[in-house]
Amino acid sequence: MTTVAVIGAGDLGGAIVHALAPSGRIRRIVLVDDRASVAAGKALDLQQAGAISGWHAELSGTDDVSRVTGAAVCVIADRSGPPPSEWRGDDGAALVGRLASYLGRAPIVFAGPDQSSMLLAAARDAGLESRRLIGSAPEALVSAVRAVVALEARCSPGEVMLTVLGAPPRGFVVPWSEASIGGHALTSVLSQSQLVRLEDKLSPIWPPGPYALGLAAARVVEGLIGSSRRRFPLLTVLNGEFGVRHRVGVLPCLLSATGIVHTLVPTLNTRERVQLETALAPTR
């Protein structure tokens, strides 16, 4: 029985469970939150919804962190409110330390939009393997960018193929030179003025909302469990890519049950490389 643990019963945590539950690959989901009654109530509500929707995953809620033992994947979301709050900082680092003793070698997915420092601390301070530490928020960002491009090109988002790079929220770069629409180079379909207009529209779409983030995290979890052959845009600890080490950035990644197994470094033109260097530059 494949088990997924979701840490935090806030809006994002609930969205993740709701997106994961219909998956035929996941039979058990444990929702963990300091407020046990909230976690149990949300799990019960979603379980009852499953009876209507026709999925049969077993859901439970608890405040016992040890219940993550045996999980194939652990997802860190947000604590219940009011208001819900994203795990981050010292509290987030302490949480990862507690989880590590129960998770064995299971991957950890950081679902929040502001958990880059928490991911880095897990690798640097807790000594966890970087391939096990995955930030899923860029998957939601890519979907939003594809939707904006599709509106500009008057096509279906399914025809738009692109990725993002960089280090949201400080900065992210869309390598337009690598993107395509309906199998044609994006730069041959859209004019330079349209690309400038698109870039003006991109900054306000970060951070994505909890439903987009929840669905993105669920897709990444399913990619891990099923060893998907699809590349996901993910936050990961950079190890020399773009000349950067020991910082977190977005790369297209291939996944397996153990975490990230391969990263792809896209080819960039001069302008895109300068933008990326700026986005990945250390803060002062």
C-alpha cells in the first residue's frame, strides 16, 4: 500500500490531499498538523467526498509526526490557521529534522512558494541528500506561464511547451529560445513586441494560489511514485549548473522513487543567460 504524508492541514495541505486522493497509485494519505482535530476533520471531509467522486484512498489526520514512517513521499505544505501559515525559517528547519528520523530515504517535496531556504537548510544543515529534496512550486508557475502565452498566441495551453529557470520569487527566466507552440519555435510564432508584452505580464503571477500549488505538488508526487519519464521544472540544490553551487534554483528534472535522477540544463541565448545570472546571484 503506497502511503503519502502531507505535513500541514492549511489551505495548501487540503488542496494537495484533494488532488492526490483520486490517484489510483496512492492508497493511503496521512495529513499531519499540530492541530489534530483540524487534520482529522479535513481528512474526514475529503474521505466523504471520495464516496461521492468514486475514489477509495484511505485518509487520516493526526498530530503525530511519527505517523509518516513508511511513507513513499512526504510533502511539506502549510499549518492550519487562522490564518494558514507556510512552514519556513527555524520552525521549518526543526520540522525537517524531526521528519528525517522517520522517513528513511523517502523524498521530501516542498510545496510552498517560499520554502527555498528551508530546502537548502535541509541539505546543508540536516545533511539530507539533495536529490531527495524537491520544490514543486515551479510546476504551478509553468502552468500559469503557459496559460498566459496561450492567450497571447490564441491557442490551447496544451500546445505550449516551455520551462522556467531561476530562483523565484527573487527572479525567474523563461527561455523563449527553447520554447515552442504547436511544434514550431515560439519565437517564430510570436513577435518581439509580443514577447515583451508577455514578460510584463509574468511578474504578477508569482506566487500561485493554493489550488495551483496543490495540483503541482500532486503531479510531482505521482511522478516520483510512478518514475515518470516527463521532465518537471523543480527547485533543487544547484551543483555547478550555470556555474552556481550550494544555492537553490529551478531546473527541468527527471524523477524516480528515490527523488531527482537527472537534470537538464537548457541552451540559453546571451540575453537569457544574463537574466539567469542576475536571478541566481547571491543576495546582499
